[in-house]
Amino acid sequence: MKAKNIHTRIRLSLFSCTIFAAVSAQYTYPATKTDQVSETYFGTKVDDPYRWLENIKNPEVISWFKTEAEFTARQLGKIPGQDMLMNEMLTFDKAIPEKITPVSYQNGIYFYKKRKTGEPVDKLYYREGISGQEKLLFDPEAYIPGKVMDFSSVVSSDGSRVLLNLSEAGSELGDIKILNVENAKVLDDKIEHSFGEFLDGSNDKIIYYQAKSYDTHDKEVWQNTPAKMHILGKNSEADMLLANSKKYPELMLDPPQRPEIYYYQDSPYMILSKSSVETDLDLYYAPASELMSEHIKWKRLSTLKDQIKGFYLKGKFLYAWTAKGNPNFNIIKVNLDKPDLNTAEKIITGDTTWKISNVSQTKDYLAVIKSKNEQVFETWVYSFDTGKSEKIITPIVGNVEGTALSRHNNEMMLANYSWIRPFNFYSYNLDNKHFSEEPFSMKVNLPNLDNLVLEEIEIPSFDGTMMPLSIFYDKTKMKKDGSNPAFMRGYGAYGMSQLPGFMPSVLSLLNRGVVIAVAHVRGGGEKGNDWYLAGKKATKPNTWKDLNAIAEYLIKNKYTSPEKLGITGASAGGILIGRAITSRPDLYKVAIPKVGCLNALRMEFSPNGPVNIPEFGTVKDAAEFKALLEMDAYQHIRKGTRYPAQLITTGFNDPRVESYIPAKFAAKMQADNASSNPVFLYVDYKAGHFGGTTIEEKFRQSVQEFAFFLWQTGDRDFQIK
């Protein structure tokens, strides 16, 4: 069916518009015009009165955002107690004097990020061996005077160089620069608006993927992205084109798909993946010797029906984990000399108790994390040489998650993640089974941790499906009479799980008697691939119905009450939060959708939208349009309905969810909400999708969110006089 027959578009008012100021019992919001646009999809008419806000570069739109941001800043500024919250967070931050994140271990050298108390950002360090002298490699605050850079790092296999993917203000779109480890000097090479990594086994060849420009608002910025090869010291304009849709029409790459190339130094084969958000991989393979040839002879390895989720290469063998035939995943071994996925050897299998959660590769082993609902973990290692698996035994109390630090040695990082205990990192060598708290271990001195209680339970959802739920609180402040405030978070998309992780700043809520709940709704990966598929496209309503069922459970069992319950979720979690409050506004007092997908019907028309079609769908397909309309919170706002208090956030440089998506939701909610509860749009001009760059910026955003929640749920220290 041709596109012009799929939907018709009618602009009801070409030049005329209505301007109004939305008014509630307490708030006169900034004036926002409506300019009605209507479209008919497969016989269903869809009105969109705030479509004009999608013209994000229009001066009128820019001015509207600024007015909303200023209004919200004034209103949030009236809430008392925020300085107190900030001081608490800074105090908790000081209780861990050095915050460390392992990066890599190459050629006997440990690389890690570290932020000391009082410093605004993580810096990159290294040391030779566990007891070597620590040396600073990169300070993102000092790189460009007056700017603070976001960065990720990839270390060459010989440990001599570090590739930096640099960007600023949360754009996630910047340049590749190379750092010499010996003298901490940045080389002259610069690859613009790209990201990449070293070719495995090399310190001077880089495989990278280049955007069209730096403009994150350009709808074509990540369309038809090429894969290229850069050699250090050479002009980037002469870089070799490895793959794109024009060079390899036989790959049938769609414009949003990126041809990602995986090269392994010790394998005679390499892999190409048609990358998008699709969790099932469409893979090709070819001899690694052809990498620099004019035209690589790629052969099909897998289709989406094979449900390959990830892979590694070792020699001539492919080790892949797949959901085909087992929603809790199998790891299979495939001989690429004569690949046949249907007859591949199963080397490790997940089951209903312990599913395969994550896989990484060392020189001689696969490190395999198994989990119960992605909340209880243990780590196993599979030997390439013997074909046998064994569980890692360590002195760590509780969960043990192991991740390889390199494919070129047998060093691993272990961690003990928990919702109520600070995590720590340890090193573990698979050659000699040596366990060490160095060089990553952090000293922690936080108060009241012994008072924290964690409940890991399963409860029936609306349809009887048993659903994991994590609840934690301070036992000395829990009354179980419905008087405790509760703050619940959820996500439910891409098969991504809500993994346990302690955040010291949450103590500001726990110490005030707030119950924290983490909803493991369908659409996530907590219970395997079927759990994911049960919250995708046509089944997406399960996600917010699950959340509403949990809310009912918390209320019925007196953890909290509707006047004390708040919910939050970010990004794709905006679908969850937006549809929870538009379907059951009676259950919630507060909603904080952060950089949320609140207008699902229009996502595919944003710069990051086309690549997300495999996850959410397209309006060009009748069934998927119906699913998108159902998950669109903006389209489900009903005038005259009493909605909860809302703090809707966006980062103006967000490359993933364009600012106009949450902005349209906020404008319509301000106009149509019949309750006196506030609806604020928070606009962060220094951030993108993941909040601020510096720790103070991150804390400030948390302070405002916590203060808004505590204000609305009645904490006396946060009431506006």
C-alpha cells in the first residue's frame, strides 16, 4: 500500500490559531496557542493541536520553551527545603571519598574513571598493576577551557592509547580524539561527529560510524550512517568507506540501520550487524582478511527469526546467545567454516529459575551471569579449551556479577549490586583465581544502612501473571497504615531490566520514611524474552496495567495511599508513566516522566524515531498504528479529568527523545487538567537525555524532583507558605 493511501492529512486552520493561558485553581500557565492539525489513519481521525511545537528551531517555539522553563523555575523555586536536600546529597557523596568505575585492563594496565569528593566530574586514570602508581590521563573539565565534556573511552589492546568519544551538553554527538597513555597527550587526529573504537589488536586503526552533522535536531542526522576506517596520522577526508547502503545494496540496509562491523584479532572471520534497536540481530559474516578489500563478500549468518541477541568470536567459532526455543536463552557454539544455526551445539542453557542475563568474553573464557528475575545473580565461566563451566566462588556476600575487562587476558571485574547496600568493585583473575579488593574498591561510610529493609516479592498483575516487585524502606519509619509516602519507578521496554543499584542520594527519601518501589513490568527483560514480548507493540498496554496493579497492591497492603504515591520513569518509561496516569489518575498523587516518550504517534518523525520503529511500530502499518495510538499518552489526555501533579522534564539537547515530545504533552495537560495539581515543564538547556554533566547539575535535578514529590505528598518541611 502506498503511503498516500495510508493516511490523509487535513490542516483545519492554516493561518488562524487560538491563543490561551491554561488556568487551574492555583496556576496561570504561560499562554500556549493551538493550531489544529488532524490526520486520518486507517479510518481513525487523530487531532494534534500542538503540532506547531515540533518546529523546534522556530523562534516562536524557542520563545515558548523559554517562557515555560522560566515559569517552572519560579514555581519550583518556591518549594522550601531544597538547600537542605542538596546539603544531604553532598554529605552522602562525601561518605564515599572516591567514586570509581572500572573501564578496562590491557597489557597489565588498569584503566578506570574516578571522581573525588568535591570534584564535579569523573576523570580517567590508569595504573600499571594493582599496586602501581595512579596517574591522571584525562580531565574532561580541563580539556576545553570553559566547557565540561562528556566522554566514553576505549583502550587499545596494548594499553598504549585511549580513544575518546567526546561530546558536550548531553548531545551524545561529538568527535573522536586519541590520547597517548605514556605522556597523556591528545593527538592531532580528529574525526568529526562520530563515535568508534580501535580495530581489535591495533592502536592506530579505528572503525567508526559518522553522523551527517552535529545537529541533533536534524531528522536525517543518523540516517544512512556509514562505517569507516581511519588510520592515525592520515587525513580523515581520505578515510576508507567500509560499508553503507550504497556500497552494499545486497545488504538491504534501511536508512535507520547502521552497518556495524565486529573484528576479532584471533579469529579468521568478522561479523556485520544491521544495527538498530531491534533486539534480534540480522548478521552477516566474511573472512577477516577481506576487511580492507574494495568489496567484502558478506554472507548471511542469521535473520531476525533466529533470535540471536549477542555474540562473540573465538577462532573459527561463533558463541551466541539466542531466545529461539528458550525464552530464558541458550548459548550456542557455531563453526563458521560451515555455519548452521539449526544444528548448533548448546553449551549453556537458561531455565525458569536461572535465566542467562549477560555474557562477556575474556581471552580463554565466556563470563556468564545467571539471574533470578534480574535481582539475584551468580557468575559462571565457560572454558573455550575444555568446554566446561564452573561457578565463580568469592568472599563477596550477596550478588556476584562478573564482567570481562578485556578479550586479551583473563582479568575480570566483579561487583556486588544491591538496592540497599553500596556496591563495590573487585578484580578477579581466572588464570590463578586470585581475588582482590584492589584497585577498584571504594571506602563507604554512610549512615542508617542497617535500618534498610528489602522485600523481593512477586504479586499477581491484573490478569493473574506473577510480576516481580522490589520494595525497600527504613524499618524504623515504616508504619504500614497507608501514611508513608511511596515513590515508584519503572521502565518496561527494549527487554531492558531494572537492575539493582544503590544510589546514596535516595537516602534523602528513605530517611524521611518514603517507601521506594521498583516495578519490573512486562516489556523489560526480568523474566526472559517472553516477558519482553509481552510488553511490546500490540501487547504494550501490559506495561502500564502492570504498574497500576502494583499501585493497587501498595495501597491495599498499606504501604502507602493514593494521596501519597508518586511514580517516575525515563525515556521509553515515559510511555509507562504517561499511560498509567491517563488510564488511572485516581491511583497517583505525583508523576515525574523524565525525558519521556509521551507522544508515541509522532516519535518516528523525530531524528531518533526511525531507528525505534522495530520497538514501537510505525503509523504506516494498520496494526502498529493502533498500538501506537494506544500507547500515546498525549492522545489520551481527556479534558475535564482530574490528573496528578506532574513535573515533566526534558533536556533541550536530547538526541533520543526530542524536547517537543514531552513539551506537547505538558501543553495539553496544562490546558485540559481539571484538578488544582500543578503541571510543570522543566527544561534543562545544559543537558541531553541523561541529565546534567557535573555532579552538582545531577544533584540539582534530583533535588528538584525529590522536593516536588515531598511537597505534593505532604512532607511538612517542603510546604510552600
